[in-house]
Amino acid sequence: MSAALAPTPLEHDAWPLWVKATLGVAPGAPNMEEPASVDELREIVSACAREGRSVLAVGGASNVVGCLYSSEPCTYVSTRKLNRVLEIDVENCTVTVEAGAYGGELERALNAQQMTLGHYPQSLEISTVGGWIATRAMGTFSGRYGGIEQSLLALAAVLADGSLLETPLAPRAVGGPSLAAMFVGAEGTFGVVTRATLRIYPIAEAHVHDAWVLPSLPAALDVARRLVQHGLAPAMLRIYDDAESGALMAGQTRIEGGSALILAFEGEPEVVAAQHDAARRAMSAAGASSCTPLAGAWFERRYNAPAFLTRIREQGFIGDAIDVVVPWSLALEAHGTITAAIREHGASACYGHFSHFYHQGSSIYFIFEVEARDDEQAAQRYGEIWAAVMARAEALGLGVAHHHGIGAVRRPALASTPPVAAALAARVRDAFDPRRVLARENLRPSGAVFPAVPNVAAIPTPEGGSRG
Ligand SMILES: Cc1cc2nc3c(=O)[nH]c(=O)nc-3n(C[C@H](O)[C@H](O)[C@H](O)COP(=O)(O)OP(=O)(O)OC[C@H]3O[C@@H](n4cnc5c(N)ncnc54)[C@H](O)[C@@H]3O)c2cc1C
């Protein structure tokens, strides 16, 4: 079941600033190794350790925060040849897969056996299992299937000294801390994941998608909170602020000032019908207007790249998305203050939506666009916007990232990790990799990590310095 190899020459990952920085620049030959076996990978990592070179694992290079950006030379190790689906165990609902498998290939292999992973990030076709684990990725149907942390049951990884770690597979961790869980969000710093066993599900028999427009964002958040906390469990739930609702509903009749809400239920037909009825009653009580076609339109376009990525070549244009996590009690304040910060720092457009929900709160995903005089000014504003958003998120005590990870762009935000936690994190890292062979710069607080954008003199840091 080996998938076709996707090309992965690493000119950049999908971090907009790095994409912008490399436009029109002839790509240098990257130092890219492509091991075809775990033994070959172990030899490469061991050789790098001996020679003091840093190793950066590369999956689909689709991360959007600069996880693969390194300010110093390093050896990139692509997992693209480690891409086999090894075993689909329908009875125990697990799939064991090599880490370089792309999401779309894996999902099609599962669908052929009437199973699904349930992990559908917008980047399904361009991201890999290893990348999902390393960035703590999340798919759009997280209400039913959770994030990659809920899917991951066991893994194998090549450690910094070339040894191979294999964690046990059981329906629940047996005792002691879960080593597999430590690799979630580690951004390649603990080991190169070679294989993972993930939870899978029978394909649901019934699927319902529906949409409404609520009178306001507070009304939409209120009804969503009650649905989630009372256990109605939508497989997918999305709430758009006024600006993004407007963009979403362009060309349709819309209620001014309204907030679009899209949801989906999946499962047994009778259960789905009952959930849908309960949701309809809740929406009607909240004064919502039905807007069902919006749900179909969203579903059709769910894997399309965001519009700002398609405009990145335009002179003076840059855009990005920033994800944060909020408790319910701060959701509105966080949305308001971060939207204001983005606009105050020169964004020409700013949209926000809530798309992953928990008993205690949700994610907020801000999309911003900058239309500046030239690329230099665009990059300047870009840095100011990121710094302002991180500062406001920290001031409110929010989680400064939800599912995109830390990468290069959030490394300055790590500086505010409390000292005891920072010291402990460093000691844990020492235990895995005392010589910092793996992903040396990742998860390391730093202000001086931005790529030089051609014609860009300086990008401000949150501290007010410059990253020229
Ligand atoms: C259009 C678009 C839509 C997106 N939508 C979503 C979305 O819906 N949800 C979401 O969560 N993200 C989304 N992303 C972000 C991105 O797809 C995720 O961050 C994804 O998990 C990255 O996987 P990758 O294989 O491309 O990893 P890469 O970008 O190649 O690497 C990311 C990090 O993982 C490490 N890594 C990769 N493979 C391994 C391995 N085998 N072992 C150890 N470390 C490894 C790398 O060293 C790096 O630190 C989107 C990106 C784009 C461009």
C-alpha cells in the first residue's frame, strides 16, 4: 500500500513570511536526505550527532509557522519514502502507518475498508502523519474525533543518538507518563517519528450539515456553549464573526450584523436525527434564521487553500492566520481586543472564527490581510501584527497557539514561559537530546529568527528591537 511519492524540495514551508521571503529568489540546493528505511534514518541521525549537525525532520512542509525555518545550516531529513500504511486493524479500530504518509493517501486506504481516521485538516492532502503529531494538528471534525492527541495510541521514533524508541500499544496507557504523548507538539525536538498507530472509526452511516445566522456573535457563542456543555456533541461546529460571515455569505441575502454558525452531526441515523432536531430547537430559541445552503458550500470548499495564500505573490500583500485558545468567559473580550490590535496595526482586512470547541472554551482563528505600499512595508506590518496579537493574548492569559504550533513566528512568545516550567522543559529536552541534534532552534525562546525578506530592512520584534 505504498503511496506515490510527493515532491518535497524544501524552498520553504507554508509560513507566509518565509514564502514571501523566497519569492523570486533562486532556491539553494537544500541539504536534504531521503532515507528509504528506518535503519538508514538511524545512520543519518547518528552521523549528524557525531558531526555536530542539527537535523530537521520534514513531512509535507505544510506547517504555517516556520517550524522548518533554521537560521543556521542543518540537515533536512524527509520522511517521504517512509510512507507505507502497514496495518489496518478493523476489529481493534487502529491503523499503523509510517510517519511520511500523506493524510489523503491514508484516508483513502482506510475508506477502502469502510473506515476513517476522522482527522480532516484543511491540509489533508499536503500534510503527513509525522507532521500532525509534531505540530499537534487538528481536523475540522474535531468535535467527534478530537485532535491528533486523541488519535495517537503508540509510535516509534529515532532518537538523537540513533536509537529507536517504540512505545507500547494498548487501549489505554498502562502506567507512568505516556512517552508517545510527549511527541505531540514537540516539533521534531524529541525524535524523528517513523511510525504511528492511530485510532480509526467505521465510516458513519448518517451525516447532516446545517447552518444558521444568529443575531449577533454573543448569541452564537452562547448557543454553541450550551450545545457543547450539554453534550449535544456536533462533529463539526464553526461560528464566524460579522466580518467573516459577510465574506462567507457574499452574494446571498444576509442579516446585517449576524453571525453565521455551521454544524455537522455524524453517526447512527436515529442518533443524528435526534441531535439535529435538538440543535434546530436550540437555534430557533436563540432567534436564528436557517441558512442551510451555507453548510453545503462550506463542505464543498473545506480543503481549498485560504484566499490570502493565493495572493502572496502580489507586491505589498501579505496575509496570515493566527490561532489562539480561550475559555468561554473570555471569548468575546479576546475576539474584540485581538481584532482591534490587528486593525490598529495596519491590516486591510481581519476575519475571525471559532472552530474547535471544548467544555471549557474554544479556539479562535484570526485571518488578516495587509495591503501595503511594497513588500517591505507589508513585512513590517506583519511583524507588528503578530507581536501585538501575542502581547494581547498573553495579557489576557490565553493559550497563544491552538493547532498550528510554535515554529519560528511564536518563538518570541516562549520567552514568557514561567521560569520553573522553562527550566523543567529544558531538562526534559536534555534527557532526549543533550547535544541539541534534533530541531535545534524549535521550541527555543528567541527573538532573532525571522528570514530576511528581500527589500525588507527590519521587522520589529515584540520587544521593540529588530530582526533585520
Ligand atoms: C492550506 C493549509 C491548511 C491547513 N489547515 C490545517 C488544519 O486544518 N489543521 C491543522 O492542524 N493544520 C493545518 N495546516 C497546517 C499544517 O498542515 C499542519 O501544521 C501539519 O500538521 C504539518 O504537517 P507536515 O507533514 O506538513 O509537517 P512539516 O511542515 O513538514 O513539519 C512541521 C513540523 O513537524 C516536524 N516533523 C515533521 N515530520 C516529523 C516526524 N516524522 N517526526 C518528528 N517531527 C516531524 C518538523 O520537523 C516540523 O517541526 C494547514 C496548512 C495549510 C498550508
